Amino acid sequence: MHSFSRRRKILGLKATAITGEGLLDRFDVAILRRHRITIASLNFHGIYMYFADSAFRALHEDDRTLVRIDGMSVIMLARLARARLHREHRIAWIDLLPHLMARAAIAPWRVFYLGAEPKTFEVGLRKLRAMYPAVSITGSHGFFSMTAAGIANQQTVARINAWCPDILLVGMGMGRQERWILENRDRLEVPVVAVCGACIEYFAGSVSTAPRWLGPLGLEWVYRLLSDPPRFAWRYLVEPWLTVGLLVRANVSALAQRLRSARATES
């Protein structure tokens, strides 16, 4: 069993230096002990969301949340901040899911997937079941009213709990999935709740999968941009500049606060 890696701050944001295998070990312990943990995700878009979305930020800062790194840009920023992170600490769901399913088949673990539009969800779930017939996996699409006290949301939570999953994968896109987890996780009787973005869309074939060798090079974004410019132009051509500005402002403010505190202590 791998040792659990340390949480650290990367330019003020929480992340955990952990490999894919180490993350699955964390799943194993939580499920065995019936401890509840949440697995969040941080990439460059996630850094922007951290500053722009209060629910996203609250979930990431919660002590029960482990923040995995899902982007080489975060690894590069960490290196600039002199943190010892490497390529193996970048964990993409499209790469992790086959290993998760292999463990789920042996353990065995029950998996519930929540997310995607109805048709994509049905196709993706059917393909996952065909690929991993030994895994107990079910789920529901993510197109329902997220109002916490609403009937649709209450029915969704009840259905998840009734199925007694060991792992709940929530793939609704950054912002929406974090808000849903934050508002509902105290009612979810699931040891591991993990955000997974558009994971099932890749298996359904509705989203083109970049060659896996591009990820470790930090170039997967180029493939995504070229494959769907209307969807990704803002995220990859405009948002990064806004994110850099937000990071600089946040870290300058933090430095100024530390300096004021130090002067107050000296006086």
C-alpha cells in the first residue's frame, strides 16, 4: 500500500501530490473503513473556477476534500513555486478509469455514475458495462433540476443511496458538479464521491479523445481546441490570461498580508 501523499499549496491553492495508484489506494481505505472523502480536480481551468465560483472554492478548501491534479499546467506552476511534483502526479480520468474498473472488479466495488445528457449517458454506460462486465455499475444522467430541496434532486439522492455504491462519480462539468456535491454530500451515504468531468462522454464517443501521449507533454489542450474551437476557444485562448492575473493578484495580496502581520509582530 502506498503512503498517502501530503497536501500542499500551489500558489495558494490546495492540491495533493499523489499518483493514480496512490489515489486508488485512498479509495480502498475509505471504502474499507466506510470513511467519506471527496475527490476534487484542479487544472488550469479549475484555477480560474477557484477564484470565480464560491462553491467550487468551498469544496476545494474543505478538509474532507482531496484535490487531485488534472493538468500539466498545474505541475508546471508547482515547479515554478519549487514544489516537487512530476508527470506521474497528473491524473486524468480517461487514464484512471480503466485501473479503477480493474480494482472494482476484484474488490468488488459498486460504482454509480451521475452526469452527461440522457442519450450520451445511456451510450456511455452501455459501453462501460460491455468493457467491464465484472463491475457492478449503474447511474443516471445529469440533466435534472439541481435545487437541493427540489423533488428531482431528492429523488436522485435517494436513488444513489438505495443502490449503496462504494464510489459515486459525478460528471457534470466544472462548477455544476462541485456545487451539487457541496450541497448534497452530507446526505449521500457513499464513501468516495469524485468529480470526473466529461469522462463518460469520451467512452460514449461524443467527445473526441486526444492521443494519450499529448497529456504528459502538456499539449492535450491543443487537440481539444482544434477539435472543437467554439467550445474551447474562450477556455484556452482567453481564460488563461485572466487566470494569470487572478493568481498574481491573489499572491501579491497574500504577500502583503504576511508583511503586515510580520511588522505588527515586530512592533
